[in-house]
Amino acid sequence: MKIIITSIGTRGDIEPFLAIGELLKEKGHTIIGLFPEQFRNLTEDSGFIFESLGSEFIEMLNSPAGRIAMGGGKLGFKKLKAYLKLLSMQKEMSKGMILKQEAVIEKEQPDRIVHNAKVMYPVIWGLENKKSILISPVPYLHYVKDHSHVAFNKNYRPFINKLTYQLANYGLIKTISGSLKWLSTPNRIPTREIKKALFESKVIYTVSPSLFKRPEYWRENFQVLGYHERKKTNNWEPNQALKSFIERHPKVILVTFGSMVNSDPVKKTKIILDVLERNNIPAIINTASGGLVEPALYAR
């Protein structure tokens, strides 16, 4: 089959789809990765065809407003201002990305689409084709009695928990419905049909069942099928400096924020470096997506 895997987000949102793509490619399927432009090399390194959603989304997250909004901490005036700035940037960007999704999907006419919750067009496409599969690398997108929706991330007890899912689903349905006017062939789809597609399509949680047990009251089309990791070492070898460091220090700590960003990576790095040096702890610092920086001075 020809299968499109598509996700919007940082590298942590992309990696689970690349891992699934590699499994499918091993079974003989043709894989097309539809991701932000910044993940072209990762996609092609896995041997997939790459189609671009543009670079604007990641550039927005890495902007000063994006780093403040996405960097954690309490909600204050500065953070609220950053959120409002992102909202003003996001509308036009969302329009551009859904048009790119439509163009690629209609051009390729895939047999299946595997997508995350941030990619809207596969839901619309799935209404007619019924061949889209939602993948979630995180739990709590669908109702669980003892936990709120992942956007709220807390247990408020069953009644309030249920309301958080209803609120999140309402927002998602309105977003999809509102985006229909942007399509090259505008389509009027009743909200009940969009809701039906969201709840009757296949959903796979790529979370270990040991960490997130599938609720017995879930629909049969919602499954928890475990975690997969991409083969990342295909074209990489540690340099001699890293090999020597590990030989001198058999036990090291890896420090990384992964694909998370923050508003002051220099300060966060200094705090971590001070702790490591004060306690004489050998460590490897992974700057990743910019949540940390390479220190100006450190003992190698």
C-alpha cells in the first residue's frame, strides 16, 4: 500500500511516526512522510518520500513568543501576552498547512493515512474513505474516568474529568468545521459527521500498556498497542572525543530537554552545569531543540 504518515509538532511529535513508518516499510509498503520542513533529513534518513508542511510552525515555536509560551512556568502577563501573539500568528499558518495537507493527500491518493491529532485534513478525508488512523503517543485524548483530558493534565474526579474531554472535543470539532472554508473545494460537513468520524475511526495509543492500561469501557476501535522507537543509529557514529569521555567515565548522566523549548536556555544550562560541577558528576549535555545550549566553558 501507499501510506502517508503525518504529524505536526516538535521532534517528539514526529519520532513516533517515523518508528511506525519503518515498521510499515519493512512490510513492503511505500511510505510518504508529510511533516514540517525541519524534519526532511530525518524522514529521508529512514528511507521515506518526504512532503513538506513548510517551516513556519517550528519557526513560530522557536520565536521569542513561542519560547515564552511553551517554556513552562506560571501564567503571568508576559506568558499571556506570548499566548495571544501565537494565536495571532497561528490562524494564517493553520490555513496554509491544511491546504498543503489537502494538496499532498489529493495528489498521492494514499491507501491509508496515519496521523496525529494536530493534522486536520485526514479527518475530513476519512469521512469518505474511512482509511485514516489516529495515532497518539500520549494518553488521555479519549475519556478516562480517573484522569482529565491531556490538555488539563490532572484528576478532577469523574464528573469534571468528563467535562474536560467534552470541552476539548468541542474545540477540536469547531476547529475542523471552521477549516472547511479554507479548502480548495470548500465542503459543508455537519458537525455530527465530524464528531462521528472522530469517535468511529481507528485510534492507536503508542503507549506501553504497563503505563496506560486500556479502559474496559472504551470502544473497540480504541486500542493501546505499545511503544516503538526508530532505529536512530543508521548513519551515526560517536566521535573519538565522546568515546574517550565514556571510557574515562563508565557512569554518566545524559541531560536533555528533548524537543522542549524554554525562554532562557542559557540560564537553565548554567543551573544544571553548576549542580554537575559542584557534585563532580560526569554528564553529556544534549542541546536538542534549543532547550539547553553548549556552555562557553566546561571541563571536557
